[in-house]
Amino acid sequence: MAFTLYSLLQAALLCVNAIAVLHEERFLKNIGWGTDQGIGGFGEEPGIKSQLMNLIRSVRTVMRVPLIIVNSITIVLLLLFG
């Protein structure tokens, strides 16, 4: 497999899909990254753990419909052009 722009986009799509399927109660809570973790006080700088949790929640919330569309397009392209 050659290193092309399409393979780079496909790898990014796979990474976003991996973030989108992480489930808080089943997986993230078991490793200590649940919703009750990382609650800071007022005026405190959020830590890296809470920032990553916010990123994961944001990706799951915002990218749900676009991921369905992009995954469908990718599947059709792979079926048509191999």
C-alpha cells in the first residue's frame, strides 16, 4: 500500500471512529476516566485528563452524523474502486 492522501484520510477516519465508539460506562469508567472524574473547582485550570474527556465527549456528540455520512462514502468508494 502506497502512502497517499487517501490512505492518510482513511487513517484519520479510523482514529475518529475509534474515539467515537468509546463508551463511558463500559470502558472509560473501568480505567478511571468516567464522568465523575476530573471535577475541578472554580477558577482552576482543567487538567489534561479532563481536557481529553471533553474532547472525547465532543467528538461523540458533534461528529455522529458526519461520521455516518463519511463512513458510507468511504465504503461506497472502496466497493467501487477497490
